[in-house]
Amino acid sequence: SALTQPASVSGSPGQSITISCTGTYSDVGNYDLVSWYQQSPGKAPKLLIYEVNKRPSGISTRFSGSKSGNTASLTISGLQADDEAHYYCCSCAGSATVVFGGGTELTVL
Amino acid sequence: QVQLQESGPRLARPSETLSLTCTVSGAFVHSGGYFYSWIRQRPGKGLEWIGYVYPGGTTHYNASLQSRATIFVDTSKNQFSLNLNSVTAADTAVYYCARDVSEKYYFDLWGQGTLVTVSS
């Protein structure tokens, strides 16, 4: 089943926020293969973080990832207005399959 | 610059088969190092992985769609495709094709997505 994310989070410009992604030992807890995606309205998702804490070229250092046990987290520091979007986590779920989280809507106040 | 582009009918009839194709440009699908996936997003909902195909043809599917989904690759056309049979209104969604880094299970490249509506 889908990984669990909060439906929404919010923060003011300049602040930091963290989005959690909770799975089980069958997915998040068993593999360092968690990725995070940013999706703006009407757009395709964009890769932000892979393998828990690695950033692709061109992604700001304001985005960081971590994992503890069955929960992964995405932290966005120095919030900016254009960070407002939906964020999705994804994990390897064994047997060569993947599972996404339900998504979190970030509002920048 | 590698790009993915979905194509196919925007309307499917209930009980029939939804068929989409993803054309890869700027790289060869047979060159290795990647899987090729289909992912969908129902209106107002989250992302749902459908499945992927290796360049050699091996496939893996989401268990919830395995009985209805078929993904295959055509290396001669540098394309991969999705067939989803026995569709219902619940299959109305934006369908994305995406490139999945082999054995790392993350999607580094996405198509723009195409909305397919299931309706009579």
C-alpha cells in the first residue's frame, strides 16, 4: 500500500519545513532507495532527491533528505514562494517494484 | 538532451483497451542502464506506479494492475508502450512515461503526461 505522507504542510518564506514519509520494513525500512519528487500544477513530477539523500545536478542544496527506520524525510530550508507544490516520496518495495506516497501539498504563507 | 513523449488516444471506451506509446529521443532504449516505466495520476490524486520494462523485455507490475496491464518495448522504434485492458472510469488519469535508473528505483526523466478519459 501507499507510503504515508501528511496531506499538507505550510511555512513562511525563509523558514524550514520537513515532510515525512512512513512505510514499513518491506519498503522504506529495508532499502536506501527512497526518492522525492516535486510536482507543480499541470506539470510532470521533478526528481529532487534519490537514494535517500542524494541530489541530482541542478537541484538546490536547500533540499535535503534523510531516513530513520521506516520513515524518510524531506527538508526544505529557506522556503521560497516557488517551493509551493505537491511533494511525493517513493521507495523500492521489494520484488523489483516501487511504491509512492500519497503526496503532500506545501503552502508557503 | 534525452526526452520522453507520450502519444495515443485521449479517449477510451469502458471495457476496452487503453493503449499508449512513449517515444524516447536523444538516447537509445537498448543502451542499458535504465528501466522504462508507466505511472499514472488520477484527477486530484497521487502518483501510482503501473510497471516497467527492461530493454530486454522483462517486465514488473504493480500487483493491483498486473492482471490488466502489459508493457512492452520496441527497440527498433525506440519506444515503449502500455496496454491496459478492461478499463473503467476509475482508469481515467494522466499517464506519464518515465525513465527509471536500473536497480536504483528512481525516476530521473519524465514525459509531460497525457490525460486519458474513459467514457462511453
